[in-house]
Amino acid sequence: MRAACCEATVLRHEVIADDIRLLTALWPDREHAPHAGQFFTLRAWGADEAPFLSRPISVHKWDAETQTVEFLYAVVGEGTRRLTALKKGDSFQLTGPMGNGFDVADILSKYQKIAVVGGGIGTAPMYQLTRELAAGGVKPDVFFGFRDKPYCMEEYRSIAGIVKVSTDTGAVGFHGFVTQLYDPADYDVVLVCGPTVMMRNAARLCAEKGTPCFVSLEKKMACGIGACLGCTCETRSGEGKSVCKNGPVFDAAEVF
């Protein structure tokens, strides 16, 4: 399915934390509905204005009934800083959905005991993933790690089994790494998104216990369709694959 480019309308734009925002927009194209793990590129400035590239942001939540899509994002550079200026009623360019996300139907056909693991802003796509798994009849256990204070955790209580949190500072929950919250041997599969070092560690622990692991990678992207090869990642076979087109979700054994 090819991505679509539309003028989307801002419905809400909330400050979640100092550098975290939640943007809710009306996505008018019913033929291009996103699923867990996919992303859109967002642009709230002119084609001839800096920064040159639109910003790829994962889908936090998709509501087919209201045709709304939510983006939970961190303000980390010029592009995301310009996105923060969007307010209710504003329009901006939204292109997507892009990438191969989590194949929820395939996951549910093979696994029953599922762990969803996220770190920092890498927790963003895991909400839609958890929603889709729960809708398919399996409430996964959720394990999230944050630097200091958790955010956007409340709604997991109704769609997840166990919900545990770790923080680097010990301010909330377990003081330590998120990978210390669970044992991969207790699960049929582990689904991960977060900082590379965390995903690499999660993949290693899963490999040691013989538990399948799938990771959602993050790379700087230009075209978003695999044409420019700017987001190529190395695979075990030596073949380079585009995170935007072949991923962002990969079998951890393939990329780590």
C-alpha cells in the first residue's frame, strides 16, 4: 500500500512533559489507515523553508472510528521544535502511513505470552501495539523504562496484564534498567522499542533464553520510502536494509 499525503488538521496539542508533546490530528484518508509500528512524516513549514526534511514520527494511537491519529514525540531539534508551534485548527502536511510495523495478526497466531518493552520516547509506538494485541484477545505484559518520570501510562491498565516501570533516577518504580524487570524465558515473544543500547541488550537476553524478539529501530530518514538509502542498517547476512521501507520492525536476530 502506497503512502498518502494530506493536509491534516490539529485537534489537540498537549504538553506531556518539558520536552514531550502529544499531537492529535484528523487523518482524512480512510484508505490509508495505519497499524502498530508504522510512522508518518510531519511537516509544519514550507517546502522552501528549513529544515529541509520532514520529521518521521511513529503512530502512538490510531482511532478508526473518529479518523484521528496521535503522535507522542520528543522535542529534540529544529524540526520537532517547529512542530510545537502547531495549535488547534492549524493544518500541516502529513504523509503516510510508512514502513512495515508489527505484524499483529502473525504474532497473535504464534504467541500467547507476550512482553511489550519500551524505553523513553520509544514507548510511543507501543501503545497502539498494545491496543491491537488486546483487541486480538491477548493482553501483553508491559515493561517501560524512563529517565526520571513516566508519562502516558494510565491507559495501559485496561489493555495490559502486568504493567511495570523502571527509572534511571529511581524517582518512580524500579531503580535500574527496564531489562531487569522481566525474564525473557517467561514469554513466547518480546517486542521492543527504545534506545539502541537497550534494544541490543534486550535482544541479547532473549537470544540467551531462546525467546523470539522483534525490535522497532530508529534512524534518521530522508525519503521515507527506501529510495535514498539514508537509513540503511546492517543485517546478519551482510545485506543492507532500509529502516523506513524494510522496517522499522525487524527480527532482533537479523539486526543485532
